[in-house]
Amino acid sequence: MVFFGTDEVTLVIFIGVLAAIVYSLRVLVLMERRVARMDENLEKITLRIATEEAKIEREEREIEKALKIKKKR
């Protein structure tokens, strides 16, 4: 059987902890990228909704003007 000394065990534990930290940071970076993409998509959707809403309001004003002109006649 192979037995490790305290130095080897400490070194293995230290390397394992470092590997876990690196992996956690990798996952964190990937999640940050995913959240950034979701944020970009939300901004695009919001912009589309705002432009569509502006179009609808403009059309609504035109219709109201047309109805006021008809009522005056």
C-alpha cells in the first residue's frame, strides 16, 4: 500500500481547492455571458415594443382627427 505524508496530502488538498475555484469561476463567467445575452434580448424586445406602441399611438391620433372632421360636417 502507498501512504502519503502530510506534505503530499496538504498539496493534493490545495490543488483540489484551486481546481474547484477555477471551475467555479469558469461557471460564473459562462453564467454572466448568458445573463448578458438575455439582457440584450430584453432590450431588443423593449425597443420593438416601444416603436410599435409609437406607431399605434400615431395611428390612433390620425383616426381621432378623422373622426372629429366627420363630426363637424
